[in-house]
Amino acid sequence: MCFHAFPWRERLATSVAFGAGPSHATRVPAAEVRLDGSSKRSMLYWQLELELAQPGSDWATLFRLHHRSTAYGVFGKQGGGNVRTAGLRYRY
């Protein structure tokens, strides 16, 4: 799902996107085990993304939060984590 009808879009092109679904890792992620003591291969994944750009530009700045979790116990009792990312996106 993406939303980009912000009132300031004439000065700063802005979009917000959200996605969710299953996440299956080939191995239990070591980073999640270090954070929580244990984890699972299958969990719930969701991401939240903010994109900012000059109107009409092919370049945009991107901020995204990746989140894997047990979905309040559906996928287990422990595990998951958050990763914050930032980057540049070029549209061609």
C-alpha cells in the first residue's frame, strides 16, 4: 500500500508505503538470536518506507524500517528485530 497525496507535494514529492507478509529465513538469523536469545526461521515481516524527492526528479531519498516479529506469539515466544535503512533511489 502506498500513499503520496500529501498537501505539500508541489514542493516536496513524498510517498509513504507499508507492506506486510510472511518471512522465512534459510537459517535462524544469528543477529536476532544475539538480540533476543532465540529466534525462528518463519516469522511475520512488515516494512514502513518514506520517500522524499524534488518534484520531477529521478532521484529520491529513501528511509525504511524492516521488522520481523513473532506476531504476538503466532510464530513463537522470542525472536525478531528491527533494521533501519536509508538510501538513494534512481527511477529510470
